[in-house]
Amino acid sequence: MSDLTLFILALLLATLAVIIWRKRKSPDTVYVEQSDVNHIIASQPNTDQPKIDQLVVDLPKVDRLKVEQPKIDKPKIDKPKIDLPKKDQPKVDQTVMVPEADQKVLDQLRAAGSDMSKLHEMEFYLYFPDPELANLVANRIKAEGFAVEVKKAPHRPAWMCYVTRRMVPDGVRIAIIGKRFTELAEEFDGEYDGWETSLVR
């Protein structure tokens, strides 16, 4: 029972006790004062008022919006591939004509059984009238990746640039090297005297 109900019952019992006491005092007449009646009426719970339940309002659940950034595909940029010519393999120009003398030596190597797909120790000869010119040309040839030795020519009054390089004896490459050495020799009053190599099996 709630505290309010207990309070009302206690009040009613007290009022009833007063009435009984007054009745005993005056058995023929029962006096009930108006204030007691009003107090009893006021103490009664108001049953006419409807019970109002608390309203529970469920607010709509708002989901967080996930905003996805648009995916931007970056254009793929291919890096240009630059093939630098190797020092031991001069750039081959397929339009270069192989001189007849070079082709003849190549044919002799092949006929002698040399494996033309393997590296050969190629030897090139340039001659100059004095050692100063020979050394100038030797420095240029060294810068292009060849091994060079300057020494006095054994069979003529000149100074020789003895040039070597390990390479596959390809006619076009040999022709390009021969053209370059001819230009250097003519620039410094010299002479390019060809090449030779040993058999490789």
C-alpha cells in the first residue's frame, strides 16, 4: 500500500473515532461538523481524473551518412625507356655497308672454324708520325671504351696506337669502328691499318 492510502485510512479512522466519541456523549444525536465532512471529501482521491501515462516518444534513429570521396584514377604515365649504348658494343647502324676487306677476314675466320657468336679479342692498328699525336688519339679512343697502348711501330718509322676490345666479330660493328678510326687518323695526319683477331672455338 502506498503512503497516500495509509494516510487516508488513518484519517478516516480518526474521524470515525471522533464520531463515536460524540455519539457516546450524545446518544440521540450524531453531530458531524461540516469541516470534518469537507476534510474527508477533500482527502478522497480524485477518481474522475484520468490517469495520464507518460508518453515515450521514440525519435527516429538517424544513421550517419558515409560520404565516399569519388575515386580518381591517375593516368598511368609510362616512363620512356632509353637504351644507352654499351661501351663495349658500339651502336649498330644496319645501313652501314661492310667493307670488302672486313668481310673477307670474317669469312676466313668462319671457314677456319671460329665460333662467330663468341667474344673475340679484336686488335685495331692506327699509325701516326710522332708520339704526341699518337697519344692525343689514344686518349680519345680510351674515352670511347677501348684499351689503347701507344708504342713505336715495329716495321715502319711511326708510332702505333694498338687498340683492343673484346667483342663479337660482327661485320657492321667492325665497319662502324673502322670508319671512326679512319676519321681520327686523318684528323691527326695518321693512318688506320685495319684489324685482326685469333680463332675462338
